[in-house]
Amino acid sequence: MDVLGNLAMGMGVALTPLNLGLCLIGALVGTMIGVLPGLGPIATIAMLLPLTFSLDATGALIMLAGIYYGAQYGGSTTAILVNMPGETSSVVTTLDGHQMARQGRAGAALGIAALGSFFAGCVATLAVAILGPILASVAKEFGAPEYFALMVLGLVGATVLASGSIVKAVAMIILGLLLGAVGSDIETGTPRMTFDIPQLADGINFTVLAIGLFGVAEIIRNLENPEERGVLGAKIRGLLPTWQDIKTSAAPVLRGTFLGSVLGILPGNGAVLAPYASYTLEKKIAREPQRFGRGAVEGVAGPEAANNAGAQTSFIPLLTLGIPPNPVMALMVGAMTIQGIIPGPQVMDTNPQLFWGMIASMWLGNAMLVVINLPMIGLWVRLLMVPYRLLYPAILLFCCIGVFTVNNSYVDVLGVAFFGLVGYGLTKFGFEPAPLMLAFVLGPLMEENLRRSLLISRGDPMVFLNRPISLGLLLVAAALLLLVVMPSVKKRRKEAFQE
Amino acid sequence: MPPPQMKVPAAGLGIRSPRNFAGGLVLLAIAALALWQIQDLSVGTAMRMGPGYYPRLLAFLLGFFGLVLMAGSVVVHGDGLERWRVKNLVLVLGAIVIFAFAIRTLGLVLSGAALMLVSALASHDLRWREVLLFTAGMLVFSVILFPIALNLPLPIWPRL
């Protein structure tokens, strides 16, 4: 079969000592930074990006993927041991994972999380390998109107999944698109909204925006809340879950993997939803739902599997359509662009080594996480005990070095301070920066496709409704928006985000 | 624990959700700023868009949503304004700005030390001995990692 042949080729690429080493280092460093409380995968990847600059494209992406999985897994570790989720997707893990830790079963919780994630990662990698080529061939039929409609759908999805007010989320999307328009006009080269700053001629650098909004602003916010962290490190005994745990977890892991894989493919950050969906499902079908929230192993296994599966399959829209479904993938786009690769359906043909090598390394990265993390838990625990008052200056240092080395530009570092201020200000007014980041990356692509569509149609906006695929995508987007505005869903959505 | 909310002086104006009102104002201000920046760019037609078409569209949309938020804040009760911790903000951002201006001439060691020490002042319990030792350690580590091991073009010492 074709998929197997391609996977074998990918393995050949990923298993070279250099790439294997990069995957390992990525997973290790990613976990190390991801474990630190208050640092999610977005800030972690943005910070560690400079590590990959001296590598070739394949090596860089393999390492970044490793960093991403590592950061995800590190977030779960923190969620279980400290009850402090580093990111939204591990919020669910705190519910039962931390309870298990309190009962002295931190080891079992960590073990189940690792094994569940590994299983989900294997299945999702296969899904990427099988679905990727199919979707890419569909995507080759896409014209400008279809791309535009798809991005609209993605942004609507991001609005729906943002917590809090819809009006505010839409406003953040528009602001992101506007920031994406800063820089030279694609056709005429006229500078737009550059405030006569020459360094803005190429637009705002996405690492600057990401580190400012997600790294620096987060630090200033964390400093407002006095630290209260009880690390449950001393209690970790056997890391392996009991046979009973594994038997109880098998079905939730399977269901979580399925949910996560499906949600991860959706444009508009469906992966964020996966752990919530899995937790809700497990609680609903459990024989004793009252156990949930008191250390039920299913409440760790299902969401962790869903989380990892979603993380994996969210690569599909990126690799096949060139459209990032969430801010993390948006960072990947940035990393690919730095390496001179334009993500899209053509990557698979023009650069099969990179495409399949990356897919193979996804699986390897997952395997490595199980192998390295279980024995290294002790180290992560010690890292967790470093007080925040020491951590944050070091994080700032790495952020600044990282940003400076991207372009060797001190203006970029000033930009980090500026967007740190913006990010802090936005949260003070109740705006969430995640949709902004996604819109920022999609912005230039959207403008290009909008202009091209209207050029083909001679200025007739009906072009988006006359073509079946684009009409379908826009209808789904409209339906999503309607759903959220409906009062009954509104209420349930509120509950879901509160949990 | 959420930071304390300010008692709202705007209550007299019939504003029921000061946070949304202020947020809407901010959006309006950003939209105005963008429109001012692109005022000279040609708009063109839908078929042949000029450089000003798309940003102008977005700026108007942003301003519109700002107005929606402000209008809503008169009708629906909502959160008060949150207090800004100006001291932390100034220290952390100031440390970054110092680093930005110092890195090319003073090098990684001095500008990195300035960044870490100034930002450390924002901590609510500051222990100098610990901070100094840790800063020294981190600087040694980053000098070995970035300019040496990764070969990134960062000056280590001041250029004289």
C-alpha cells in the first residue's frame, strides 16, 4: 500500500541519527519548558524557535514537532502535580489527575497520561498519513474563493471556541486581521500602517507578536497573583499504573482518541475542545459518575488521549491546506516560512522527504515521550519547585534572546515589550488574545485570496456563493455562528467553560 | 484571586459594564489610528482593490464592534474595570527595553544581567543573594548555549 511505502520512507528520514537526536532534544527541551507553570505550548515554541535556525528544513520541523509534544506533555505533568494547568487543554486533567496525585497516586496518573497519549498519538499519526494525501488532492482543486471561505470558517470556529463574549472574540479576530495587514501591500508594495518605521515594511514579525502576547503579558499577569503552589513531588511512588487502572482506562482512551482525532481536523482550533468533550462523555456514560472529580482514572485517560490525538491531527489542515487551525500551528507556518517552505498541498509532492519524515517523527516523538518522561519525572518535579520569582526573569531572558536572534533586530525586542503591553491591556478589558494570533497569521492569506476571488469574478461577491465548495464552507460557518448565538447553546457553552 | 476592581466612577453616566465600555473605546481608538495611517492609500474598486481597500474595511468593522460593545455596556450589567499594576508593568517592560537597546553594544552578559535584575524587582518577595546567584548561573548557561553551542550571532562582551 502507498501509505505504508511512504511511511517507510518517512521512517528512513526520521531515523537518521541527526533527526532522531533532534526529535529527542526537541521533546526533552519542550517538556522542560512546558513543565514550568504558566507557560503553554505557544510561548514554549516561540521561545525555542531560535534553536532550530541553524538546521535544515526537515530537521527544524522535526525538532519543532518534538518541542510541541513535549510542551503538551509537560503541561499535563504540571496539571497533575501542581493543579496549575499551563494551557487550556490541560485544564481538564487537573480535575481528576490532581485528585489522584493527592491520594498518592501521582505516578499512576502520570503513567496513564503518558500511555494514553502514546496510544492516541499512534492512531492519530496513522490518521494523518492516510487522510493527508486524500485532503491534499481535494485541496488542489481549491481556487481562491474556496480558500477564502475555508479561512472564514476557521476564524468563525475560533470565535465559537473562545471563552467569553462572542462580540469580543470577533473584535479580536478583526484586530488580528488588521495587524496582519501591517506592512507592504502585496501588489503595489505601498507601506500600510507602518508609522514610518522601516522595520515594519515586512509586516509585524509573528514571533514578536506571539512572545509579547503570550509570554510577556502572561508573566506580568502572573506577578499579580501571589504564588501558591503545593508540589506533590514527594509522594510519587510506582510510576506504572496498576493492571486495574489500565483495564478501566482502555475504553476511555479509545473513545478519547477518536474524539480528539475528529475534532483536531476541524479548522478553528477544534483540538482545544477535545479534552472537554472526552471528559463530558466519560462522565456521562460512567456507571458511577460521582467518582469524577475525586480521582477517577478515566477522567485522566480519556482527555489526555483526546488532547494528544487532537494535537496530532491538527497538523492535517496545516500540511494539506496550508491553513493553520490554531495558534500553535500558526507558529509552525512561521517556522516553515523561515525555512523557505510555503505550507500547502504542494509540499507533499515537492518535498515528500519533509512531509513523510515529519509524520514518521510524530510517532517517534510520542514514543520518546513515554520512554524519556517516565524515568525523568523526578527531574521535572525538581524543576517545578523552582519558585516563580526566579523563573520569570530567566523566561524573559530566553524570550528576548530568542526574538533578537530571529532577525538580529533590536526593534523586534522593542516590539515584544509593546505587544506585552498590548496583551496585558487586552486581558484587562476582557479580550482574549488567542483568536487574534490565529487571525494575524491568516490575515495576509485571506486578503490575497479575497482580492484574487474578486478579480476573477470582476468584483461580484456572489462568487463565494456560486461555487459549491465555498458555499458549503460558508454555510457551515453561518450555522456555527447561529448555534452559538442561540440561547440554549449559549448557556451550555458557559457551563462548559466554567468546568 | 482576581485583582480588586475599582469602584466605578462612570456609574453616574448610566454605564453598567465599565470594562466593556472601556474596551469598546479602545477598539474605536485603534480603528481611528488605523484609518489615520491609511488615509492616503487608494481604495480602488472591489474588482481591482487598492492597498487601502482591505485595511479600511477592517478598520470600519473594528470600529463598529467597538460601538457595539459600548452600546451593550449601557444596557447590560457587567464587570468593573480592573486595576493595572503599573509598577510590575514598568519594571518588566522597562527591562525588555533596556535589553533591546543594550544588546548590540554591551553584549549578552551585561544586557542579560540588566534584564534579569531589573525584572526581578517586580517580584513581591525579592531575595538579592538568590537572585544574583541565579542570574549569574543563567547567564553562563545562555552564553554557552546561544553564541557558542548554537553559533548564533550574539555579542558576548561590550564592543569597545
